[in-house]
Amino acid sequence: MEGNRHQARGNSAHHSHGDEKFIWKYVFSTDHKMIAKQYLFTGLFMALVGAFTAYLMRWQLAYPNTAAPGWGVVTADKFNMLVTMHGTIMVFFVGMPVLVAALSNFVIPLQIGARDMVFPRLNMLSYWVFVASVVCLLASFFVPAGASACGWTGYPPLSASQEYTGIFWGVVLWILALALEFASFTMGGINYLATFMCARAKGLTYSRVPLATWFLVGASLAFFFSVGPLIAGAIMLLLDNVAGTGFYLPQKGGEPLLWQHLFWFFGHPEVYVVFLPGLAAVLEIIPVFSRKPIFGYRTMVWSMAVALALSYVVWAHHMFISGMDPRLAMPFSITTILISVPFAIIIFCMLASLRGGSIRLATPMLWAVGFLVTFLIGGLTGIFLGSAASNIYFHGTYFVVAHFHYTFFPAVFFGGFAAIHFWFPKMFGRMYSERLGKIHFWLTFVFFNCTFWPIFQIGSGGMIRRIADPSQYRILDQFKTLNVFVTISAFILIAGQIVFVINFFWSIFRGPAAEANPFRANTLEWSAASPPPHGNFTAAPVVYRGPYEYSLPDRAEDFVPQNEPPLAQAEGTA
Amino acid sequence: MIVQTAAVENSGEISTGKLGIWWLIGSEIMIFGGAIGSFILLRLAHPDWADNAGHLSVPIGSLNTLVLLTSSYTMVKAFENVKKRDRKKICRFLLATALMGLVFLGIKSFEYHGKFSHGIYPNTNLFWAFYFTLTGLHALHVIAGITAILILWTFGLRDRLWPPAPGTGTASPGSPGPGIDIIDISNFSDPSIRGGIIRPNVNMSIPGPRWSGGGRPIADRIELVGLYWHFVDVVWIFLFPLLYLTA
Ligand code: HEM
Ligand SMILES: [Cu+2]
């Protein structure tokens, strides 16, 4: 029975693609490109849910205690739930699937010239475990007492015992959803890393690997070595809830801070897990749209490695005022300031790569530049939070909310949209609409800043985060109009995404057919057909050069694909 | 055009399956590292937990350690016989390893039962919470290991560890006869024949019995499962002194 099934699949994969059954081709696919699309669509769907929660929260913050259209009054307990689910969804169910899973799946095998992941069925399994995780999370909205309301960080004791929030099933499902997600991405990570190490095309040495692949691999590494302790921590949290243990409950001798340590030991690298893939896309786009070799290839790869190493020793900067031993504040301040150095180097290399290039501001490039600008703001405001002294003032205010949205949003959406547009022709075999793409970019860019820039001011003025009703605090009355402004901007920001949805789906079905290499780029994925068939390449690619040889003086074309043999060999002359 | 290797194995020495297992072990080390690290930190802060640890029987714990260590030895023996292609011995040693894993679990449940009958449960206090969580998590890994070993054992019993030698093929009807080049993995071949590490692989491009995973004989997996089993063993080597010997 099973044998027959596989036989049928095997044969169809070998001979023709037309007779492949729908379910094998689109549902239980082992093709890395299809799995990438599955992750992409799942992630984009979850983005809708995440945006809806943002809409409700913003409504409540601007027009407290009035009925939000499409839902009703956002009560205080529901606000807590929305904050929690918003953060969880955006980070774990949008950022992770779109940036880590979809991008790694699509880009790594194609860029290294492999026919697929080395463990294709593990790959499929990882997607379906992720689906189970999504189902768990969404189901938690509908169980008695609703979804978890303990913040996306799930701090105990709130999250460790029902008595605090009245929520049992919501918390249990939240933990289970995270557990499944971690299992899924661990399987994914094994696959990306093993594929990267084993399946590179002939000639593709480590110093010729495109930066996108390097940074995607970096993201998987960051995830891989940070998530373990949190899995252990999550098991303990689950047991606190269901078995009555007291790992995190002071009244039972437990230690709530333990969770914070485990969570942030993962949490900080996790920021890079989401950030590095965004950077990966941007790094790939910059040389292509400025027709220049990238500046400081090695420097950037090493900077990333240093940042990864440091990312494991900065976690307590999230805990300066948590009550941990204050003597820890100093070393963690120092490592935190240190970690900005490699990223500063990367940013400078990117600026140097842009300098003097013949820059073409097509949609992917717009997103890439937008990423740079917005992320820079996020990074710079991080300095205020990284040093313990000013952190004590800013901690727990909207300044933090603004800061992390200025890092997360660029990474997930600017980076994500950069990647989606850049690889769209390869993924779907059609071109997106440049016009709609640009409209969408400017709408997002402008209203993103309108939404989050004022929040720095609101936060410095003393508005604390996670409050359900600002009208209860006299000092916040001064921010009433500003909050309304922020909310309206957020609505336009969200509504502006409709342009993307139209562009995306229209282009998938109706866009003009894309050629194999529409952006005239060097890396291997552009030597495959658009979209690449099952198995990607008709013949095994061989790599002869680095990925960024643009505008060489001795060449007629301003780009030299990695798989193009050296001149002498090609022309047959000595 | 040059049509060769490329897809997989260009970096040579290490097989993808082994690499996958090592990454898996890497992630497991982080999980146990987090759990054990948490325990150590709290244990240092609570010298009084020694009283609880005193309730654990060192002789029984030592016996269990011995059982698990011996099972690692038989696992090595099974692997040694892979090189010698001695199917009988492989099966025997795999079975011995699995049985010893079961004995370990049996002794463990005997200990659990003893605790329960004295009214000691995971929620009794933090020490016991850690005790049951750490050993329980470890036991789950033992179960996973035993399962994998038994699966390999059944492959051994059915003589599926290696592809049939030409001429003596036990392939089922419909499969290509001997002499036909079944899978040439050195070629730029169907990616679906790469090995999965979770479940025994099925060769999807040809009908017939399962003897080939990732183009490598099933027998190669004995080494992979062995690596995992040793890891499970090592975890216990950490747990035993931390829990039992700190009274
Ligand atoms: C559509 C744009 C977005 C809007 C309007 C928005 C709005 C908000 C609001 C109002 C809060 C609650 C702040 C509080 O009460 O403390 C919040 C929290 C949060 N947001 Fe967003 N957000 C958006 C996009 C994102 C994205 C893209 C991410 C990450 C990938 C993200 C991650 C978070 C996180 C982690 C929290 C903290 C949740 C918590 O406190 O537990 N948001 N956001
Ligand atoms: Cu951090």
C-alpha cells in the first residue's frame, strides 16, 4: 500500500509532472520550493490575524471603551489577550515562517545549486508540524476563558498558574503551540544546515557562497543553539500548569526569574533569527540593483559570526530591572554595546556597497533601502535601552514598544517584502507590477513611520506598555491626539497592505511571464528556469567565481553569473 | 556537460545522515543543558535539598547506570559487526541493547513506584519536580532510542540491512531485476531518494523492498542510532551524580 503510493510518486516525479496528484504536489509536497510557498502563505495568513489584533489594540488606545467595528469593546482582559497573541503571532507565526522557513527553503537550495533539501521528507514533516502549531494557537482563541494573556514573553508567575489570569487552556495551548513550532524549526534547521554543508554545487566554496545563504544559515544557527534551554523551560512551565509543580512559583519555592533567563537566552538570538534573513535578502538585492560588487564580503560574514557569538551573552539586558543580581547589569551592558559593533560594520559595508553604484530603485531595492533606514532608527534607539542607566527609565514604556517595532517591522516586513518581490519571478515565474509595488512601498514606509515614530515620544512621556485604557491616567491626557494620530496611521498602514495583496495575487495568475534572470543577477538561482522545475537544474551547476562580480571592466555584460566558466576556457584560447 | 556529484555529498567525508544526527544531538544537548543548568543553579542555592536527595537509592541508581553503560557497549558491538557484515550478530546485539534499555526503564519505574507509594510526587517540592522532570525527559529519550533500535532489529531479521547481492535478489515482483542500475546516487539523481533521518527511508523511485535509504544501506543507520544511544547514555551519566550523589 505505502510502497505503491511512493512508487506512484516516484514514477511521476521521474517521468512527467503533469500527472502528479494534486495532494502530492500541493499538500504533502517534498519539493523545497512548494514547502517554501506553503510557509509563505501560512505566514501571510497569520499576518492578517496579527494585523487584526493590532487594529483592535490601536482602536482601544485611541478611542477607549468604544466598540471597535467588527469586534466590540476591547475590555481590559481582552486587551491583555490581544497583546499576547499579537506579539506571539507576529514574531513566531509571521516572522519565523516567512523569513526563516520560506526564505531558507526557497533560497538556500537554489543558491547553492542543489536539487532539493538533503532531507526532503523531514522538510515536509517540519511544515506539517508547524501547521499543527498554528492550529493550536488559533484554537486557543476559542477555548473557555480565551487565549493566553501573559504577554508574548509568557512571564511567570502569571503564566505558571491559573489563579492569576483565570486562563488554563489558553496558556496550555500557547505553550504547546510554541513547543510544536520549536520542533518544526529544529527539523527545518537540521535540514538547512545539513543541506548547506553537504549539497553545495561543485566549485561553490565557502568563500563563494552568496551572502543571502550565509545569513540564512546564520539565522538557523542562532535559532538552533538558543532554543534548547527554552524548550526545557517550556516543559517546566507546562508542568507548572498541568502537574502542579512549582518551578516558577515562589510560594512553592520556585524561581520566576529562571524563566526570564531561559526565555531571553533564546529571545535575544531570536531577534537575530528574524533579523538575519531580512538582512540576507537586502544584502542580495543591493549589489544587483547597484551593479556593484558587494563591499566587504568576508568582513560581513565574520561580523555576522561575531554577532551570533555575542548574541548568546546579552540576554540579561532584558532584565535590568527584573530584580536579578544588579552586579550583572554592568557586564550585560557592555556585551550589549559590543554587539552593536558587528552590526554597525555590516551597515557600513552595505552603505559602501551602495556608494557610487548605478542604483536602480525598483521595488525590491526600495524595500532594501527602506529596511536600512528604518532599521537604523531601531538600532540607534536600542542604545538607550542597552545601557542599564537609561533602561531603568525607559523600561516597560512605549519607548520600548517603538524600539522593537522599529527593529521587528523592518526585519519582517521590509526585509520580507524585499525578498518576496526580488524572488517573486523565480518563485512564480511571473513579474509583479512595478507600479503597485512602488505604491505599496511608499504607503507602508510613510505610515509605518507615522505609526511608530510618535510612540517614542509617547513612551518617553511616560506611557507604559500593555495598558488597556490610557484614559485612566491623567498624565497620558496630553497624548490623546497623538494616540489618535498613531491609530489612524496604523489603520492606513494596515489598509495599505491591500495593494500588496492585489499585486501579489494578480501577478501570480496574470503577471507577465518572467525570464530566467530578469534582474541580471549572478547567483545560481537565476540560472534555473523561472519557476524552477522539480529538481531545479537541468544539469548540475558548476561554480567558477564569487557571487558579486558586477561591472567588471573586461566584460561586455555588467554581470558574470557564478556558473559562467572563465573567459579563457569559454573561448577556448590560451 | 559535466553531470556529476553536485547535488549532495560534495563535501565528502561525512554522510548527510550522520550530519543530521549530529545536529539533532546538538539541539538535544541544548535542551538538556538548559534543564540541567537550571537544576544546578537552583540546587546550589538550596543546600537543604540534600535531604530529599537522600531518599534516592544509590545502589539502584548505580545498577541502572551499569545497565545503560553495558547497553552502550552492546550497541558498539552491533556496529562493529556491521563492518563484518555479520547479520546474526548484529541482530543479537541490537536486541540485547534494546532489552537493556527496557530493563533500565523497568528499574526506573520501580523507583518511581517507590516514590509514589511514599507519597512523593512531582509537585511535592522543587527537588522532586526536577527529579521527575529530568529523569522523565531522559526516559522519553530512552524510549525513542529503543524504538529506533527495534526498528533496525526488524530490518535485520528480514535481511534488509544491505541490498541483495546480484543474482540472489529477494526483491519483490515488479522490481527491476539484478543488473539494472537501480539508483545511481553518484548521479544528479532524484532528490526524493535522499535519506530521511526520522523514519526508515523508502526508496521512492523504484518499487520493491526497502533496502536503501539515501542511497546507503540501512545498515549504515546502526551507526547513527548508536550515536544517539550513546548520547542518551551520556545524559544519564550527568543526571545520576547530580541527582543521586548530592545527598
Ligand atoms: C501593523 C503594524 C503593527 C501595529 C499597529 C502594532 C501595534 C502594536 C501594539 C499596539 C502593541 C501593544 C503595545 C502595548 O500595549 O504594550 C504591540 C505589541 C507588540 N508588537 Fe506590534 N504592531 C505591529 C506590527 C508588529 C510586528 C510586525 C511585530 C513583530 C514581528 C510586532 C511585535 C510586537 C510585539 C512582540 C509586541 C509586544 C507584545 C507584548 O507586550 O507581549 N508588531 N504592537
Ligand atoms: Cu535582547
